[in-house]
Amino acid sequence: MKIISLSFFWGIVFTVLIFAFMCCAIGEDFIRHKDRRHPSLYKYVIFIFMGILLTVFSLLFIILTATNILKIMSGIDVSHSPLVSLIGMFFMGEAIFILARYFAYILAPGFTKKSESEIVQVQKQTILLSILNVFIELFIIGYYRDVLWYIISWIFY
């Protein structure tokens, strides 16, 4: 595997920052509300699952577009395709927006200045977007699972 673009390093930094944001957001929320119990722990589990999926997706996307791994494994070279990079960056940006929106309106809705009915409407939209986003990420990760297993085995060996 050969790194063919400088964006590989920026992508790795970006992926680490996404994971750090997710961990810090949850940690800060638990520290701020340590005196009360969290009855809706499943909301945090969903947030963690979405964050881990986004981290794995962004890592997979960076490796697919900034290295020659697909050319080695299947003879397909997408490393110099600006359309693939643009689509991937758009999807990652959308996933980050959904993750931040999920945190703002589902995990911490008390900090918004919207009315209760607007918050409920935004929460419904956010849940729908989150479900669709998770399905798309799972599909893409499943489609490129061979590349992902190759990278995981390369990292741990």
C-alpha cells in the first residue's frame, strides 16, 4: 500500500478529531450531569454507535482515496478521481452535521432556544436522518469490507 496524496494525513487527523469530539461530548455531558442518573442511556449508545461508524467510514474513505489499495486488491484506481473525493467529503460532512445535530437536539435539548414543538419536530427529523445515515454507512462499509479487513490486519500485524 502506497500513500499517493497528502490528503491522507489530513484525513487521519480529521478522523482522530471526529473520534475526540465524540468522546469529549459524551464525557462532558456525563461530568456536567453526574449528580443525576441518565434514564435514557440508549440515546448515548446510539450516539456512540453513530460516532464509531462515522470514524470507521472516514478512515475507510481516506484509505480508499488517498492510497492505492483498491488498485492492488481489485484493479480499480479511484485515488485520482475528484468526483469520488467530493462525494465522500460531502457525505462525511453530512454525517458530522447529523452527529452534531443529534447531540444538540436529542442528548442536550435544554440548551436550545426553540419552542418545545419545534424541538420535537427537529428531533423526529434528526432521528430519521440518523437512521438513514447509519444504513448508508453500513452499506458502504459492508461493500468495502475486504479492504477494511485488509487494513485492520495490516494495522495489527
